[in-house]
Amino acid sequence: MTDTPPESSAPSRRAGSRFLRLAGMTARISSDVARDRWQRLWHRDEDRTASDAALYSRIGRDIAQTLGEMKGAVMKVGQVVSQYRDVLPAELVDALTPLQKDSPPRPFAELLPRLQQALGKDWRDHFSDIDETALASASIAQVHRARTRDGSAVVLKIQYPGVEEAIDSDLKQLRLALKIARVLPVSGHLLDALFDEIRASLERELDYGLEAMAIERFRQFHADQPQVVIPAVIAPLSSRHVLTLSHEPGDPLSSLDARYDQDRRDALGRLLFDTLARQLYQLHCLHCDPHPGNFAARPDGSLVVYDFGCIKELPDTLVQDYAALTRAALAGDPAAVETGLIRLGARNTQHAPSLPGDFYQPWLQLAGDVLADSPVDFATMPLAEQVLRLSRKALPQWRAFQPVPDLVLVNRALGGHYWNLRLLGARIAMRPLLLPLATAPQS
């Protein structure tokens, strides 16, 4: 085995090839949209919703296939976009969802340039042992177990070479493809703000120095919760592209065994919900990657939280407005919900100055069913299915709403954790946990 980094394979040629593939995808989408717009001239009104759904499915499949084949940064862009169920049509999101699966690991030799850059040519001298088989792998990095010279068990999160340089050009092409498809119900300046938020999130995620600072901040915030376990940063062995952390093992949420009976699952669900709610309403900063691989359980009831590359710092005023909207939903007050959405900027009042008087009632009924005083069984609660049904019925009012850039990551996180609670099969009474946090003074 050699520590010599593999020879470069013409980065500029790879960048050109990537651009051509993305441009080809955009051209195909443009052609498909133009053909659809021509054909719908002869469609009846009742046929147009079905036509839109079919178009969005085709666009999503094209994007997913192209990005899935390209891997790296562009696949990460697709993964992030695919999680914005509150922004994109359901058919498009469903087609993009397969991008969220873990990527196959790369050979360890491909990571050597990163290790040498971070720790020097003698980087192996820092470790008594390193497992070259990846513990986990994703679109922009992979994780390896190791042991330092003093015997400490650690993990190395190593970023793939080349992904950082591709983010801007990849985002521009994907933004253009979605703009052509006209699937985002927002004005030009909001579209720019939305993609600026996605780009900023990705740039932060690629800087492990920022992630190290975020980890320390969350460790301090949760210091009074010994059951919330967050790995510690090994600063001398970390850099912008390599992050060395204490190894904190746990059982994946997707494969909990018989040690995790219903009571333990319920307790884990409450702990997960309470952890996120405290981050949102008290810290005003939220862990925003709900991938189930970023959370693990221990039989003693502890919850291990990994990967703080994607976090969202929230302005105090926004948290105050979000808390007011939460209180309105808990009270079942449609007028206060409307006011809250307008304050947050989620209501496009220029497109629709008002909504039917009973528009919010089914949504408030659903919120009441979920945020209840008695435990809700998330193993059987069909929340996602009901949201999809209500969304389809509300399609005529779709453009009365618009995404709030500062809340895109928050909504992504909260929506994603519904699936984690479903995976746990947890039974939780959410209202008693949420109400004190949403009603407490927001500093």
C-alpha cells in the first residue's frame, strides 16, 4: 500500500463534462416544458392538474437520474433540494427522493490528498490504527474509524477532493432547470433568496472548521442533558476538509432490536422532539439534517446526534414570529394563523389578498390531531398522507403561499423528523412538550 495520492485526472476537463451534462439536462427540461405548454392549449381545465403532475414527475426523474450518475457536489445539491417538500410539488420531490440514499464509498486512496493536506505527509504517525473500510459514506464525504496514539477511539470525516469547487456552477444549472419548469411559486427575488440560502448552507457544510465550532456550541447548550450525546472535536487533528471526532457508538434508528421496547422507543421519541424544540425556541439555532443516519440510540435511553454541518441560525424576531404561529395553531385560531403566516412572509398576499373562510380548518384539525395532549402513535399516524391529500385539495390556492428562505432548512428538519418518529414507532404527547417552549418569552 502506498500513501502517494492518485494522479490528477484533468479537473478542468471533468468540470467541462459536468457542465455539459447539466446543460443537457436543462435543455431537455426546457423542451419538455415547451411541449407541455403547447399541448395544454387544448386541455380542459380539469385535465391540467394531472398534466402538471405528469410533467413534474418527468422533470424529477430526469434530474434524479442525471445528478445520481454525477455524484459528488451536484448529487448533494439534488439531495438538499429534494427535501424541500414545503416548496416543491409532491411529484417532483417524490422523483428526487432516491437521491437521499447513501452513496457507495470511494477507495481510501482517493482520500489521501485530503489527509496529507490536513495532517502532513506523516499523517499516519498520529494514529496507531485506521480502518480503511468506510464506516459511513455520503455524497461529499465518508467516515473512517481510527485510534490515536494515546488509545482514544475516534472517527475521521474526510471530504472528497474536488466537491467544493463544483457547488456554484451546479446550483446555477439546477436553479435554471427549476425556473424553466416553473415549479417554484415565488417571485424572482424570492427565488434568488431561496437558492442563496441553499448555497450558503452547502458552503457551510463543506467547511469543517465551521462544523467544529457548531459542535462545541451544541455540546455546551445540551450540557445539562446528559442523555443527549454529541461527539467531541479533536482539534489538533481537524482542518477545513478533515474532521476528527470522538467515537460515540449507538444503534441506528432504522434497526433497533428487542432491547428497545415500546417504553424506550417512546422515551427516545420524546427526547428527540424535546431536543429539537429546545434548539429552535431557546438556542435559536437548529440541527437541520434529519437523515436517520445522523441519529443513534443507546439502551440507556441516550440519543447520539452526529453531523453538524447543516445548521440554521435563526434571527430572534423570526423565532418570536414562529412561536406566535405555533401558539395560533395550538389554539386552533385561523385568524391568528393567517396573521402569523403574513408576518413570517409565507403568505403571498399580492397573489391572493384573502383566502376562503374555512381554508385553514382542515389544517388546524390535523395540527390538533398531531400536537395533542394524549400520545399519538407515529407508527400508525398517516400524517404525510394526510398532508399530501390536503395539499392536493389546496392546489388552487397554491400560489397564495411562498417559501420563507430563513425557514426552508427549519421546515426541512421538522418534516424529516416526522419520518424518524415514524421509524421509531414512538408514541408522544407533543402538546405538553411544545406549549411551554412556544409560550416562554423569546429572547
